[in-house]
Amino acid sequence: MQTSRLYHQLQTLLGQSIPWADQRHLHTLIWMVIGLVMSECINLTKWRVYIRTRAVFAQSHQRRFSRWLHNPRINVQKLYSALIAQALARWGEAQITLIEDTSMLWDEYCLIRLSVQYRGRAIPLVWRVIRHGSSSVRFEVYQAMLKRATRLVPPGVEVCFLADRGFADTTLMRYLRDELHWHFRIRVKRNGWIHRPGKGWKQLNQYHLDLGEVVLLQGVTLTKTKAIAGLHLALARDPLSRQLWMVVSDPPTTLQTFREYGERFQIEEELLDEKSNGFQLERSEIRSAPALSRLCLVMAVATLVLTVQGQQVVTDGKRRWVDAHWQRGNSYLRIGWNWLKGVLHQGWRLFQTISLFGVVDPEPASASNKQAQKQLEREFTIKSYSFSS
């Protein structure tokens, strides 16, 4: 009976948000979300023990879920767009950060995603699954995703786009800046070329940086082919990790540029939640790009619901009901995950909201004191060069 009560609460929460032509499809999605969260893995047969329907045999449930994942009538982006647009409607801030990344599944499928940076994690916004043997994809493959995202961001909200070296494409940068009017911070490769007006061409790997050294280059042209002018670069060698960072930006760069780009790593936490630290995506036996895209819909709905639940647990002062740390140590997703289990086993109720808020996190997760102290010990020497054409 407990899962039936959880089912009805989720039906109330999601039923008015997603425009289902066939309510039976919504019912199956809710049971799949419950099975995924409770079993903590993607296994259609294991989900059976959490489902309350008239079917008796595990195989009946497995076939039902499989038919849903392979049903071409279920339009993933149309359904999820309605839900995430509602979640962002009360964003309430002037800027939103979007992160793009790719992830390989079994060296056979490439999952391309654009996510919303949110309080230490990333929430799926749009995605596409293609059969592709590499994590590097052409701009034309994901251009439609970016255009779709513009319709989901609340009106009047400025967008900052973050991506790693796989997206260091001047065609993308020109599209972001001139067509979508988004800002961007994108990591570039060491073998890239820049043109400095009055100074000529130089390859980025010719900058030999000492630990803690930062070089800011304002008003340069990036690459010799498909060149784009009027960009700005921030180069640095981290004094702790010793890693070399090269980030291109459309507004002038400062030391703050590295902190802004650093938010990109929050999508790595999202990937971890979907794989080894959460939903165990790579244990799925599904081998179909459209079916995997619908499976991503199940995970995206679960991620959004759990994150919002965790957010509300903290807002209502109930965090320590589910988090043993004196200060918040778990992500909002993990707090929401524990809360949802409490709904099932302790008689608690779901918070009937799906809204994400762009305001500063009132209770950010705290790192260990030792780790926090190391961050404060960083010292930098900054050299800045401005070039005018």
C-alpha cells in the first residue's frame, strides 16, 4: 500500500505538468520512476517488486516497461519540455548557466546533453542519443538542441554556456554569440592558434606557464580556419593540481573566468548520479537510441523530482531528518532521494512543487575543512594583454 500512496502523490505532482495524450503512458512513467528510485538501478525486472498493479508475473511488468521505452508515440522532448519549462518558470534571477557535455555508453551510443547548472549539480534540459563511436560530435548534430533550449529558458534571462574542449568549435561560438546572444566559457586545446592584432599568430602551447601564473589575452582571433575575432582567453597553471587551463570567453577574461568555467564540473556529478553513484545506467540492457532517449526521460524526471524534494526539505528545516551531517554534506538529489524513501516507509508526504529557483543556494554543501583551506591557499600572478585591431 505504501507504493500506491507514493504513486498517487507523484501523479498529483506530475499529472498537470506533462501533456499526455494517453494517461496510461503517464501511469507507466510514474511506476518506472518509483522502480528506478527504490531499486537504485536500471533493471526492468527488478522494478517489479515496487509496482502495484493487477499484473502478477514479473515478466508482465518487464514487457510493459519495454513497450513504453520502444513506443514511438512517446515524444520525449515534447513531454519533458513542458515539465522543465514549468520548473524554470519561477527562476527569478537575471542569469542561468547551461552546460553541454557528451557521454559514451558501451562505446556504441553517444548521449549529448545540455543541462541547467543548479546548486552543485546539473538538471537535464535537452538531450539526444545517437549511435556513434566517439564522444566528439559535429555542431550540426546538436544545433537543434540549442535552439530548443532557447524556448525553455524564461524570457529575459541571460544565458552563460559552458563546455569542455570537445566543443571548442568556432562555428558553435559564432552561433552562440551572434545568433542566440548567449555568453560562453569554453575550454580550448593547447594546440590551438590565436592571432593577436599587431603581434601576429601564436600557438597556445608556446605559452609556458609557471605554477600559479595567469595570462589574460583580450581581443584576439581564434584559429586559422573558420576564424572568429573579438574573443578573450584566460590561461593558467593551477598551483595545486598543476593542470593547465585555457578558457575562451566572449566577455573580457579575469581571474573570475576560471571560477565561472569551473561550474562545468557540476555536470560530471550529474553523470555520476546517473551511472555508478546512482541509477546504474550502464547496467541497462537496452540497445536502441530512441529507447535510450526515453530511458533518459525517466532519469530526468527522477532527477528533477528528487532535487526539488531535497531543496524543499532544506527550505522547511527538515534536512537533519535525512542527512546526518551537522552542515549539509549531501547533494539536494541525495537528500530528496532519502526523503522519498521516507515518504514510502515513514508516512511523510511529497512536497507538491516542481520549481527550481535561481537564487544563491541558502545552504551549500560544505567540503571538509582541510579541502576548503587548500582552496584558500591558492596564489596567482596575473599578466594581462589587450590587443586592438
